[in-house]
Amino acid sequence: MRLLVFTVVGLIALVIAYAFSLGGTVAALIFLFILFNGVLDRWARPLLEWIRS
């Protein structure tokens, strides 16, 4: 569910960046940055819990 939220937020940021005429490349980089943050958050959570225990 959280990955879906990060994807939707990334798509919204992509559309807003494109609307401000930042260009397709910058808009795509913003989308990928937000999406990869969601993926890394999901990947790092078990690792951090393992370290804390």
C-alpha cells in the first residue's frame, strides 16, 4: 500500500513539474527520486528493525 502511495505522489509531482515547464527529463527524475525513496524505505525497514533488535 505504501508503494502505491509513493507512486501516486510521484506521478502528481511529475505532472506538476511538467506543468511548470521544467521539462520531461527533470519531471521524470523527480518521479524516479520519489519512487526510489519509497522502494528504499520498504527495503530498509526490515534491515533497520534487525539492527535495532
